[in-house]
Amino acid sequence: MVYRYESEEDAFEDPGPGSDLDVLGAGPPPAAGPSPSRFPAPSLPRPNQLVLPSNQPPSAARATAPPAAPRSQVYTSARPTEPPTRRGGGRLWQVVIGGAAVLVLLALCGLGAAALLGDRDPTPGSTPTYQPNAAPSATAAPQDLDSRDTDQAPLTAKELFPGKELKLADGQPAYQVLKTQSSGSCAVAATDEVADLLVRLGCNQVVRATLRTPDGEHLVTAGLFNLTDRANAERARDRIRQLLDERQGRFRGLTAGDETDALTSAPARVGWQVKGHYLAYALVVRADGSAVKSGDTKIREVLFDMIEAHLSRGVLQRRADLGTAGQPTAVPTEGSGSQSGSGDDELPGD
């Protein structure tokens, strides 16, 4: 520790001179009145038949002409019959237009059915379909632990150590909680220059407890110092190592009866870490008071359990998750060291 389309109607054109139509139609202009139908009307009776002028001489024409009939007026149909429909192109367009109408009708029916189904209430007891883009339900935003301005609730011993046992994971043996303490004076948990440093950097509370390891061979005092902001917590972290190395102060252990005196007299292994505006620490000694070895893996395990697993990932992360502000803190930094026993006086309880 210190550890992103073309209508094809027959066109009627004015015939030019010399055309067949011009020959057949030669002669004086027709009398006023309805013009003869351009197309024959076979369904209508034809009482009189018009005879086109021939090329015979006028005298012969008069000799062969029948006696004049009583004057009567000949009528012809003034309504032209419909031009014959071109079966190929017309039928094709009928099929195309009909097919498009069917598609439009089907589309309208489908939209109507979808609207009706959408308005129906879901079947009681049915499970709603999961929508990956749906907005999540409102939950509490993470608490910003970087300052007491955004994290104003004080720590409590019950928040850090709620019971007589501390189990970090299911299936693992529990630490025995021997004693807890909450104080508004950070000096009770440190001595000399270390205590003065914490006070100068705005520490106004310390909550700690003494525990026995599951195997009974080690004792540990662990807790949190409450500083003004993250910057001051980091200053404390960086300065503490130097003070310990120069023996200008130390962390104090919290005794809990005669069997825990080693916390104040025996050489200890200590570790500390910053998360938000808190400085988490732990002090470990052997229960029998004997010297600790720097490579003792058991002591390193205890330091990790207390500082990283319990205080940082457990207590402080839970406080952040249940808060109301909005910024998570960065990855915490770590520190560790050792201190020799100093025969500190026993500290008061809760």
C-alpha cells in the first residue's frame, strides 16, 4: 500500500394535297351541319347511303341517275364511336395501377391494425419487453467524497464497525471487533508531529476500532481520519512516511483490555491510503508482542483487508453510492511503513 405512359388515339391530321383522302374528298365543301362521322357506326341503321362523286361525265351521270326522290334530309350519327383500345399498353397500365392500389390498401390496413394493437392494454401479468435504450429508473447519484462541502455527514462507529464481528466475504472467517471509538480530536490516534500534521490539515474526526484476526495471532487498529478535502488528505499521506522514518511521530493503537497491550508497546506494521477527503489507516502487531518481519505475508493480508477491502471498497464506496452528489473519486493511492513500540497510554473508549 502507499499500493469510449401515351394515349394512342388516332390523330386527325389535315390531309395534304395529293393524298388519298384529298382525292376521295374532292369537290365543293360540305354543306353546313353536322359533319359525317369519321368512323362508321355499324350498330345504327343507315336509311340512305351517300354516294361519292364519280369520274363519269355529267351527262352520263344524269342519264343513270334515278328519279329524284322526295326531298328528305339524311341524318348520320354525330357521336363518334370510341376509338379501339390498344390492348397491349392499356392493359399493362391497368395492371400496374391496380397493383399499386392493392399495395396501398394493404399498407393502410396494416397501419390500422398496428394502431389498434398498440392501444390495447397488455395482458395482466405479462412480462414487459426489455428495451436496451430505455432510460434507467432514477437512483441516487454517487456522492462526491473529495470534500466535506459535498460530503457533510460525519462518520460514525456504527457505519464503520456495525457489529461484534467483521466478515469481509461469504465463506471467510470473521474478524472479532474488540472495541470502537469515535472522536472529534484526531490527536488521540497519533502522536507528536503526525498528530500536529493531521490537525493542521483540517482533520476534525477519527473513527477507529481494534480487532483480532480470525487466527488470533494478530491485533489490528484500523480507522478513518476525516480531513477537509482530498488535497489535504494527499498532503498528509505524503508527509506521514517521512515523519515515521524520522521517528517524529506514530499512529497509536487502541487497546481493549490486558490482552491487547501489544498495540501500544510492540513494533507495528502500518499502512495508509487516501480515498476522497479521508485517510484510511491500519496498524498491525503480533498478539504476543514479538517483532514483526517485513516480509510477513499475513500482516500484509491484514493491512489489505482493513484498508482496501473494508474501509475503502466497503465503507467509503457505500457512502459514495448512497450519496446525492455527482463525481466518483479517482483510484486511491496507498502507503505503508513500520513503527516501533512506544509505550503509549491507553486511549479512552467510546
